[in-house]
Amino acid sequence: MLKSKTFVKKTRSGGVLKVVREHYLRDDIWCGSETCAECKQDSTVLQRDACMESSLCPYPHYLVPDTNVVLHQIDVLEDPVIRNVIILQTVLQEVRHRSATVYKRLKDIAHEPGRHFYTFTNEHHRETFIEREPGESANDRNDRAIRVAVKWYSQHLKTPGSDPDGLKVVLLTNDQGNKQKAEENGLLVYKFEEYIKSLIANPELVDRLALSNDDKQEITSSKVLFPEHLPLSKIQAGIKSGSFLQGTFRTSRYNYLEATVFVQGKGEDSTEVLIQGLQNLNRAVHHDVVAVELLPDNQWVAPSAVVLEDDGAAKDDAVDGDEEEKVLEPSATQAARQATGKVVGIIKRSWRPFCGMLNVSEIKESTRHLFTPADRRIPRIRIETRQASTLAGQRIMVAIDGWPKHSRYPNGHFVRSLGVAGEKDTEQEVLLLEHDVPHQDFSQAVLSFLPKMPWVITPEDLAKRQDLRHLTVCSVDPPGCTDIDDALHCRELENGNLEVGVHIADVSHFIRPGNALDKEAANRGTTVYLCGKRIDMVPELLSSNLCSLRSNVERFAFSCIWEMNQKAEILKTRFTKSVINSKASLTYAEAQMRIDDTNKNDDITQSLRGLNKLAKILKRKRIANGALTLSSVEVRFHMDSETHDPIDLQTKELMETNSMVEEFMLLANISVAQKIYDEFPECALLRKHPAPPPSNYDILIKAAKSKDVTIHTDSAKALADSLDGAKVDGFQYFNTLLRILATRCMMQAVYFCSGMDSDFHHYGLASPIYTHFTSPIRRYADIIVHRLLAVAIGADSTYADLMDKHKQSALCNNLNYRHKMSQYAQRASVAFHTQLFFKARGILNEEGFVLFVRKNAIIVLIPKFGLEGTVFFTSKNKVSPNLVFDEEGPTLRVEQHTFHIFDRVKVTISLDDSNIQHQKIRMALIKPVIPGVSVPAPEAEPPAKKQKLDR
């Protein structure tokens, strides 16, 4: 049967387009049940004996959830207890339209064979398809389609003379109107909550129920605490008229009563609106998209310098006036004040399941408790659970259901337990979840696209590639590296010039566009390196074996080969797909020893010496052009071989060979960037590093000035020259500290599509164009660049998405997000292992330098451990000393002693684990000695991670 749907839509140019879509109906769509003898189906999903122990349904039954049940109760549906579920096409389409996240979770459940979830295409079945009636809303039509499908199933599975207590079909809904109509139609229907509460053997599922509107009203007070959110129609009208601004809500890490709303503009027109106080924050949660209204100019304030955490006893549903006053900055100068506003509505919620711990209520037998998220930017969440005693001391996940205007905190529900707080595996799981790092095992669908083993290079493969197996190629990497992306060679040519090759793993040969393996790699975006653990972007068969350029095995590579003269000037450049056989896999230290050992003159050593000589010339040229050499402290943990706990913590030393590899990776990336842009000016995937705004350098300039050193920031070259000349007699570490501060002033480098941007410049490298080509095993951006380069040299064919600048731009957004979250996860991992280290070592006394000066504290860098910590001079429990802060310096006078940036101090370092969820590195001042000054427990920042050149 054929039906057609006709509708009109508005085009971009303003015209009206009539669209006719054909809709085919069939009568051979299977029901999926083992009990059915009528459907001629090859395989079935729904079981004959579909029993779940339910006091409401003591007979075998299939469940049919409606759309809202799936959207709001997916945490319950994911539990293995829930089986034999029919997902209607109507529901699946609505879920896909309303939540991509829930849709993916639902599809994942449906793919688990043991769950017996069956997708029934009711919209194409002749007996279950319905037309939308005149005046009927789309939502009402879909509810009716669900009821029709449930009725069809009930009749279809009923055989003549069947047992009245035999197999039944149960509709689950939370919509009272839908439930009432279903009952009128003679259907078996229950509210989702009452069905879950009827499951005899699984009472813990009740904790996972998202709160219904009735439940939300029960647990909130009658007093209105927050302003009403405006409806979306008024918000859209206000944004259009300019009375409201739309932006992303970002809660302060240091003050829970303060946030900013980032309003995206064109070019440099983006602005930030400051929001202060609970009333003005108005129930927005970190990363929500909100509408804000600016306050009158005379109500604008400055960002607060007060550190304020919501860590007191559970408050009742009232907004404390004293609490509101703490956030304000009454002494702020007019210049320090900034645009201030209030949240008037929520455009899009950015809620996800949050990791944290339960604060068990002190009221005996109470089922209502507060949950404290691990991320301080997320408000505490009120949940109901009967497992409080079991969950105490565990890391758990909780989802937000809603935030009524009568409630001090949002309401939510328990999702699952992650394990005992403080244990390494539990904390690592929390770290990965909180930073949104995809870390599940690769699915069978993904693994099915891997090469079949044993894998060999065939004559057909060799015919399409240049055979470079005779070259003396070697790799130089950190110790223990198994995912070897790059290898190099250098040899002298007959004409006296040098041939230099950078050979990169040809990952794009194994990962073809659009398949499940490619989609998974694109979603992950990057490999994440934690302390003692690696979360691969691609399966291990590729990352550590077939793609890894290990020594003495033949591997596919993508080679960038230059002919250079002795002055490192490039005479010719060529790119080719190749086959190589690396002659050695060296560490940086091993390569350095070969170069330095005058007794060694083998081919590998000669190649390394040639590379090192050219690299030094290349680096000098780069720096002369204005490239920055920045600094920060990178640390390495030495792990116990049995417990895998850190037993030593050291800063890493860099060798000439680190710089040697770096220079040729940069050169390859620049050469490839120019090639793909020349061939594809609209869709080249490039990487840029924006120049920082002048205000970013204020702290650097002030810090240098305190030591009578002048820093020029007019250009990258001016900054580089200033840093090179910055020296203070008797203070050897001064230049390193200055470069660490300069690193903090930089903007984040980002991927972008050439057809969507006009500014390509890479500020840090002083290069007019740049991309990432050299690490395709661990970065998806490099795989796309490999595909573009392969098409450019005729080594591979193109495909539609590769040439679509809008899709490339969307991909870049995901890659930038994954890269940023990967960096945060790595820092958090270092911070956690630093805490483990100090827990085992006890109290240590170490020398450090003042890196920043605040109103009530100094931030100290301990170079030996790469650790930053805050020494506070105020305390809740003791009388605060006399503090005088001078913003111009900046300096802080504590009693009779004045602290400047870069002052040398001595501190004690220990672990404060009184709060197991938010453990802190505690620093206390030893020298200089300030009589009468008591130092409370400060919070340490994660050790700084080395800002490498953008290889």
C-alpha cells in the first residue's frame, strides 16, 4: 500500500516549497514474539516465557513504554532486570528528535541480545499506521498511534482458547490523559512508577525513578524562592528585540554564588555578563544555554575575590540573606565593574548524570538526602533513596529531574554506584565520566572492521606504494611507548644535499570513511593519557600493532620527504604512501647517547646526527621568525610495580633529541598544511593559535616589572625577544618562572575548516598556516588530514563529507571539545596521583616561588614537584592577620611582611583528606616567619602540565 504525505516548507530565500513524500505500508512486518505462529519470521527477540516478578502483573507480559517514559526513565530501562520490551517506531522517532543522548542509549540497549528489546515499525504496518486527524496535535496523534499499536499487539498475540492469564501487553505511561484513554480502549496500562514499585525482587530500581511532577510538588515548600522562568516564546521575542541576550552559563569554580554568561558575537564582539546571587542565577546549571537580562548600569558589580563554597549543613528551602551578601564586591572601582545581569529563562538544559557522594540526612528513617557533586560548579541535588546506609562512603551517579521555583536545590534520582570513594579504580572512573571521556570497550560492530589476522602486505599493496624498506628509518619516543606514530631518516645524496623523511603511520588505510570504526574514532577524537593508563582512540590491534611503526617489522606509512641543503633550506618536497621497515625504536635518552658517543658511527647514529644538526638550524630560524619558547613544569611518576601507587615524583628533563623530533614534526605539519590548503582551499582541516588580547599580558608585565624587567607584547617576536633577554642576577630560575607565566597568558589552539575562517595564523609557532598530520594513531584530526593529502596526491578517492565545509566545521567543534576535556582529564589524573604520593610521604618541607598574589593568599609553585598550591592568610576559626593588597604591584602585605611575585618562600606540604571527595594538598608557610599568622588548610591546584609545541 502507498500513502503520500504533502506539506509545505519555507526555503532559505523566503519562498514556499511543496514537498510530497511517499509512505509505504506493508502487512509482512514481524511482531518479533516467540509465541506467534502467524508471522513468518526467521528469528525472534521477544521471549515466550516473558516473566518478571510483579505484584501488578503476575503473568507473562511484554512492556510498551511511551515516549516520555523513555526520555525520563532511561536510567531504569537500562537495568538488566527490564526485559521483553517493545519499542515502537513512533517512540523511537520522537526520542531521536528530542534527545540524541537518550536515543543512543536506547539503541545500545536494543543491541544487547540478552535484553530482548524489539523495535516494531508500526508507522509502516498496514494495521497500525494512522493518519493525523483534523485539529489533532502531533503529540496527541503519536499517543493515539502508540495505543493503536498496543491494541494490535494484544489482539495479534491472543490465540483462540488461550489462557486468560497468558501473555499480555502492558502500556507504560506517566501521562494521565493517555492512561485514561488507554483504559477506555480496554488496554492494560499502568503508570511507570507504579509498575516499577510492583517489581518484587528489585526494590532498588525505585531509587532510579526520575521524579514525576506530582513528586516534585510534594517535596518542595510553598514559598517561592526563585523568579518564574519566562516561556520560550517570550524569550525568543526578547532576544530578537535585543532586550535579552542568549549565552552559555558558566558557574565560578571558586564562588557558587557567582557565574558568567558567555554571549557569542561575531569576531571579537563576544561578551561576558556577570551574574551574582542565587536570585539572579535563577536555577541555571553550569553549561546551560540561558537568556539573560542586563541590569541597570548603577547595579553593575565587579567579580568577587571571595572564595565561597556551598559546603555547610543542608539548608532548608530558603535563600539566606547573609549568604547573598558574601558574594558582592562593595569596594570595587568603577573601572573594575562589568556588565551584570540576571537569568530570565532557560533555553537548553545541559544536564547529565553527575558523579559525587551522598550526604546522608541526620533525620532518622528519612529517605530524602542531599547529593554533593564532585564538580564544585554543580549545585547539590536532593534525591530520594532507601539505600542511604549502603551508599554512604561510595561514589555514585545522580541525574537531575527538575528544579522547581520553590526549592533551594534541584531534585534528582540515583543512577548507579561507582565504587568505594578513594579507591584508585573508582576515582579513575569518576575522572573519566566527569570529563566526558568515552572509555567503554570497543563494540563488536567497531571491531568487525579490523583487519583479519594474520595480516600481511600483499604484492597488490606494494604496487600502490613506494618501497622505502631499504632506508635507515628509526623512531624516537618516550620510554614505554607502544603507539609509535612517527619515524625519521636522514641520508646524504650524491649531489651533497640531504634527504630527510618523516614517516607517519598510515592509519587512514585501515580506517575507511563512514564505517563503525571511523565513527567511533571521530567521536572519541583523541587518545587520553592518564597516569599509568591509556584510553585509546582506536582498538589496540591498530594502535599498538598494525599501525605502530615498531622496529624490524614492515609497516604502511605516509611519508613527507624533503631535499635540503646543509643550511636546512628546503629545495624539494614530496609526499607518498610508502612501506617502511624501522631499523630501531629508541627512547629519547637512547638516541641522545648514540649522538653523543663518538665511538658509534653506524647508519642509525649517522642518521640521528644529521637530523640533530638540521633540527638545531631549523629551531634557530623558527625562533628568529618570532616563534615562542614557553615553559611549564611536567612531572613523571615512578610507580610501584605491584601496587601501581606512585613512589616518586620528579620533573622531566628535556634532551636535544626531544627538540630534534619536535622540529621535524612541526616542519611536516606546516608542509602538509600548505599542500592540502592549496588543493582544497574550502575544506582543509587546519589548526590555528589566536593571538591573546593585550589584557592577558597584564600579570606578566607586572611580574617582570617587579624585578625591573620590561616585557614587550606587541607581537610574538617582540615577546620572544623580551623573554630571551629577561635575566636577573643571582636568580637563575627567574626566566623559567617568567615563561611559565607567559604560558598562562596564551589562548587555546583550535582546529578549524579553512572555508569557514579567514585567520589561519599560528601565534605560538609564528607560522602563517599549520595543521596536525603526525599523530593519526592518537588524534582523529590527523586522519582527516591524511585523507585530504591522499586525495591531493591521487593516492585515494574523496567522499562527500570530506568536501563539505559545514560538516568539517562541526567535526572540528567535537575535536576541540574532546582535546580540551582530554587535557583536563590528564591534569586531574596527575592531581590524584600527586595526592596518593603525598599521602604515602607525609609532611614535606620544600622551597618554592610566589607565582600569584591574591587579596588573602599567595599561590606558590614548588619546582621540584611541579606543584602549585595556595597559602591562605584567613581562616574561619582564627583571627585573620592585618592584610593590605595592592593591585598595581601586585603585592600583599601580611602584618609587617610584603609578598611580591617570584619571592622565594619555604612551605610544608601535606595531604588534607578530611573531605574524602575533595582531598586537598595543604600548604603552610615556614619562611618568611610572620609572628601571629596562622595558616589554614589551602587547596592545591593540579600540577601544571608541560605546554608542548603544537606537534
